[in-house]
Amino acid sequence: MVLRQIRMFEDEILRKKCKPVEKITERIQEILDDMVETLHSTPNGGALAANQIGILRRLVVVDTENGVLKLINPEIISAEGDKFEPEACLSFPGLWGKVHRPQKVTVRALNEKGEEIILEGTDFMAKCLCHEIDHLDGLVFIDKAEELTEI
């Protein structure tokens, strides 16, 4: 596993839309492992999208209390409710802002074995999934944040 550099602030790759993964190869597996390693070596990290380490593929890793989720081609298939809470991002250290996110989301993705999975996230997990899927679409939290502040 390799520790990757997290892209920050005005790096143009953060604004690019990631391409779907067509085939889960050994290289895709390595990227996912590198993402986990990078996430675990970064203070206050809960999740990471591939473009945050400079790779334009639809890959996300999420650290949960039950272990790490490795998601390939994740997409939100339903959302409900509304939460307006503080949010931050590893690519924008020192910035916080309040963002409207769904209270509950259902996401369809492939796991690292290529199996389709459906997962539901509520509250913090819903916010996390939405935040990372936004990254894959070239959106960053400061695009949606209100009351943006530096810390």
C-alpha cells in the first residue's frame, strides 16, 4: 500500500467528474487499498474519494464503526429528510460550513469483489456518503456550504 497525497483547495482535479470503473482489476484493488491507507494516516478523516488523491475513477472508501467500506461506482438511489449540520473536508483543511444533506440515503455500489450492494445511511453516514459522491461528480462541500468559516 502506498500513502497518497491528498489534493487540496484549488486543485483542478477536485472539480472534474470521475469516470465509472468498467472492470475491477488488480490496479483498482491497489488504488482502494492506497485510499484506505491514506485515509487512516490522515487525522479526522472519515472517508475519501478517488479524485482527492488525483485519480478520476468512481471509487470511495468510508471508515465506519464496522470497518472500512470500499465502494465502486456508488450512486444515490433514494434520499429523504433534511439535516443542516457542520461539515468539513480533508481537501479543505481549516474550513467548516453548514450544509443541507438528506437525513437518510440509499446507495447502490459494487464492493471490491464486484458484487452489487445496497446500503442505507442515516444522519452522519448519509452526510458522509453524499459528501463523497459529490466529490465524484466534481462538487465540493464549499459549493453547498452556508456559514463557511475558517478554524
